[in-house]
Amino acid sequence: METAQERLDLENAKNKNNKKSGQAQYVVFNIGEEEYGIEIEYTREIIKSAQITNVPNTDEHVVGVINLRGIIVPVVDLHSRFEIEEDSGDFEADEQRTITVEVNDMLLGIQVDHIEGIVWLEEDSITPAPDVESGLRQDYLRGVCARDEDHLLILLDLEKTLFTQ
């Protein structure tokens, strides 16, 4: 399960006013070599490890379900959803986490390689996602934001990422 510190950090971040004037908080994580962010308001908790039970006849990107204190939660593998090779990052298996999110009144888990942390972003620093010929589908994206001169943060639209076919 998650560490006490991870639960405390997430709860502290969510309990603060998560919408300052012109700013919003994001949970930042890695899938392969890229950094992604989701709005913290969707996030319920971050789980260090959980026993995933495979479910037959599900979409390719659904790896199974977990039992989260008596609640059965489907888990989506973002590597598969985004068609990213599993070994494309520099993270150890024990860094993998499942972020539970609530979208459209549905509790889901998303598997990620590594949690970077929680950040505040200026809303006006978020730009629309550029059109690309291959790679991540643009409709999955809310936008992109420069973290520094060398890194872009890809902001996901969770509804479209999890529910668009």
C-alpha cells in the first residue's frame, strides 16, 4: 500500500485551496521517459503496491482490478493506453504506483512508473497540445506546460484518456 508520508502529502495538498487565483495543482508522474500531470481534484490516493487480479475480456489497457478496502477498482495501464514500451524509462519496478482517481463518478486506478510530486501551475502557462502525426493522441491532452528549459509537462484530460475509444 502507500506510505504514510505519501498519503499525508496528498491529503495536505488536497486540503489546501487547490485553486488559487490563476493556478491549479497537479500530480506529476512518469510514464516511460515523459512527465505527465493530472489535476489533483481527480486524485483520491496513491498506492505503492496492490495485488492486481486479471479480468478476462477487458480492453487491452485494463490490466485488472484491485481490492481497495472492499471496493473493487479497475486499473488502467497507461503504457498500453498510450502505446509506450514498458522498458522505456529509467525507473525500478518498486517505484511503480497506482493513482486512484474519480472521474464521472467512477473510481479507477492508473498505473504509473514513478511519482514526481505535486506542483502548482499557472493556468496561463498551459498551452494547447501541438498536433503530432504519431504518438499520444491529442484528444487525450489538456495541454502542455514548460517545467524548465529542457522539460515539458504533458497534462492529461482524464475523461478522454480513460473513456475515449
